[in-house]
Amino acid sequence: MEHHHHTSKITNLNRAFVIGISINTLYVVVELIAGIFYNSLSLISDAGHNLSDVAALSLALLAFRLAKAEATDKFTYGYRKSTILVSLINSVVLFVAIGGIIWETFSRLNHPVVIQGKAVAIVAGIGIVVNTVSALLFFRNKDKDLNVKGAYLHMMADAAVSMGVVVSGVLIMLYQLYWLDVAMSLLIVIVIFYSTWNLFKDSLSLTLDGVPKGINIKEVIDEIKEVEGVLDVHHLHVWAISTSQNALTAHIIVRPNVGIEQLDMLKKNIKHELEHVNIQHATLEFETHDENCTDIHTN
């Protein structure tokens, strides 16, 4: 069977984050000023959404810098798990933004205002360009890391929201349907929630050392058992040490014909197979079938 190795190598990440942060910060300022000047709640809400994305990108960049820090006696894995913590914080920030948008939306329902649809459409049109360009910066690496995926999803969601704001702006301009501005704000809430919920669940699971998404424990065990010389496996644990790297510990029961001199090669073969299921760090303990393992079995 042909295997393809999963790789966690990230390319041009710092540049992508710096460019994304810069152009989105500039756009947030423009959109917020335009929203206040033209009394558009949809622009103000979208500016808040984009501001939360700027914070998310900034925190993610910080996390990647910390992830490269050397391990210490106190933090033996370094600070790689900070990428998971940041991913969780990002999702919580977006949920807070949802609450703020909902509050302002219902306030606006009681105090409707006249909206200049043409101006709203033009500003939101700029947002489509900014968010699409930002999303493309992360497209290459979006499947390699949870934070990069989160950044990509945020930017694509923002582009979709900007498109909706453009449409509402045109309709307001043509038909004076001012209620569409409020309706678009509610749509923004739905889009933010949808794009954030899975990110929140995944990052919370990884924070609690849950099995990383995409890794099936049964498949991992089967991969190990396929290695020549392995009789069985137990005490298997898999967790994430960052949003792009996973670790495993396991007790391996070797076949009776495997000698001590063969264990080193057996270990290399098992680690090679584990790379096929996206596990980059493995700590293995070898046992014989007759050995009485006193550890509590969890797998």
C-alpha cells in the first residue's frame, strides 16, 4: 500500500500574517469611520468582526513565534501548545463579538435611521477585495494547522459577509429598504457563529488533550500492528502538542522471536508508520507477551 506522509511544514507564514494584519487593520479603520459617518450598522458590525479577526491574526502570529522557542526544564515541549490556547481564545473573542452585534442590532430596531446605500455598497466592495486577498495568503497552509485554518475561514467568511453588505447597500439605494441594514447585521452574526463553532470545538478538545481531529485510534492501532514483530499494543494515548503536531505514547507487545538487538529497528519502523497517520512524536515501551504490565489499562 502506498503511503503519503502528512507534513506539518508551514511556508511563508510570518509574511502571510503580517500582510493580513496590516491590510485588515487599515480596512477596519476605514469601515468603522464609514459606518459611523453613514449610520450603517452593517458596516459598524462588520468592522467589529474584522477587528476581532485582526486580534485573532495577531495572537496567532504571536503563538507561532512562541512555538519556535526552545524547550526548557519547566516547559519540556517548549511553548508549542500556546497555538492551541490561542485558537481557543480566538473563538471566544468571536463569540463575544456576536453578543455585541446582537445587542446593537436590537437597539437599532427601536431607532431606525436613513442609510446611504451607495456608500455602504462601495465600502463593503473594498472589503470583498481585502478579505479575499487575506484568505488567499493562508490557502496553501490551511490544512496544516488549526490556527491557519481559522484565519482562512475568518477571511472567507468576511468576504461572504462583505458581499452580502454590498447587495443590501444596492437594494437600500434602489428601494430605500433601510431594514436590510439591520437584517444584514443579523446575517453577520449567523456567519460568524457558523465559522467559529467548529474551531471552538476543535480547539477546546485539543486543550483538554482530546484525540486530534482526523486521527482514528483504531487506525493508529492497526498501523502499529501491521509492523512486523508487533503482537499487540495497549496503553495508547494520542494528544496534540500544537495545532500542527501530535504525540503518542504506547506499550508495544513484541513477538517472541524478536530479540533485543532488533528493538531499535522495530521502533524506527513503528514511528515511520505513525507518520502516515499524522503522529510526529512517539514514545514507545516494549513488552513481552508474558510480562505482567502493572499499569492501569486505558486502551
